[in-house]
Amino acid sequence: MILFKLVKLEDKSVLQPVLSQIPYPLCNFTFTNMIIWNSFYSPAYSFVDGMLVIVSQIDTHTYFNFPLGNGNTKTVIDKLIDYAQLQKTLFSMINITEEMKTMLEKDYPDRFAFSVSSDYSDYLYNTQDLILLQGKKYQSKRNHINKFKSAYNYRYHAMTDNDIAECLEMHRQWAEVHCLHGNSTLASETCATRKALQLFGRLGLKGGVLRVDEKVIAFTLGQPINHTTFDICIEKALSEYEGSYPMINQLFLKDQASDYAYINREEDLGVEGLRKAKLSYYPVRLLSKYNAVLQ
């Protein structure tokens, strides 16, 4: 019998070594995202034949992720299908990459129905593109940064525990502006942001803080997904400071993520403003994630 255990903070030492070796650059497979979004997706895990299996509970239905680690993927999926049948639930998988989809189609021909939504695609970028901002396509970003530098007495530094209270206050101000209209997506993200800040040290996050006249006006939180890709979990700025978003993005990546080939700036969740902002940095790949339902 497979037993799943809810992901908790104390599981980091068990899960992080496996997660950091995964070749897929998905934001869903960072320990931080499992923790800060756990009240919305209730992630749980089990090791089946030595492979890590993560499940999520969404609207009372259980969704399985692709088995992770070294092992026989088909054997593990067969056992998960049997488990779902015993639980009298439809076997559904989420966060299926193109590579995973190909494997499923090979091992289970015509047995899965696949669907995909662009709202949940991860945006991947070349790190040096976002740091250097070279060429005509990044001219507007450079203009905003130059205006910021000219207009404000600013200071950037790596985040420490001493900055958390001020970042929480800045985020409260940000939420007052952006969460006035009952947007459930923004409300969920607000909760996740607070949790990420409060658990900053225990999660081992990397952070950056941008100040104007010593007031916090922007911050970023992130962590590596694997040895090639760094994930931006949270990025917040007070938009009344023109250029604050491109400024914190460039400075943080140069300071904390320049050793990684790629940056994952996560999903846009169908929010038009987020989609426009993410596209404006010219991703090198939109990482599609399929749902797969056993027929």
C-alpha cells in the first residue's frame, strides 16, 4: 500500500536532494513552492520503488506528478494507477512536460488524453540576456533603468533576516494597491509571498532588496531548481517608483543567479498584465505543462 505524507518544512532534508537533481526546469518542483503554496494545493509525497512521487489535492481531486529520480518510471506509474483504482479516483497527472508526454505516449499508447493551458506555462530565459539587456529589443528596459538611476537615491543589497519586517510592510503596501478588487489569484499570491518572507531563512532562499532613501521599494526571492536553472519565486516592487521592476530584476540576477544558464520566471496564470510583463523580457522557451487523464 502506498502511503502519502503531506509536505512539511521538516521534510526539506529528505526532498531537496532529490528535487535538485531533477533535469526538468519546472517551478512546480522546488521545495519552496510546495511549502508556500501548500494551503492551496496540499502537496504530499511518497517514495515508490525509490522514485519520488508528489501528489496535489485540487478541488477535492488527487492529481499525480510524474515520478522523479532514478528508477523504472513505467513500473511506478503502473502502481500509481492501481492505487488510484483502489481509491476509486480517476488517474490524472499534472505538470507533464513534452519529454514526459513522449514517455507516456510510448509506454501507454492511446491510453492518456492530454490537455494544455498556456496560463500555466513556465517562462524560461537566458540569464545573461536578462542581466546585460543588450540589443534594440531591450532598449525600453535600459531606458527605465537609466531613469531610475537618475531619479532616485537607491541602494541594492542581498536580503538578510534583518530585512524581513520591512519587506513585509512593503508587500502590505503593494497588496493594498493590487488586491482591491477581489482577484483570487492575487490574494493567493499575497499569502504565498508572506509565507516565503516569514520562512526566508528556513527555506534557504536567496533574496535581494532595493531601497530608495533607505525605504524598501522592491524585493525578490528565488532559489535554484537544478544546476542549470534558477527560479524567481517572488518579485514585488512599488510601481510608483518608475523602473523599480527592471532594476530589481537586473540587480538580483547579477548578484545571486549569474552562475545559472537559465532563469524560470514561472507562470502568468492567465493574468494579462503578468503575461505582457513576462513576454517583454523575450523568453527563449515557454515550457508547456500538460494534464494527462487515463482513459
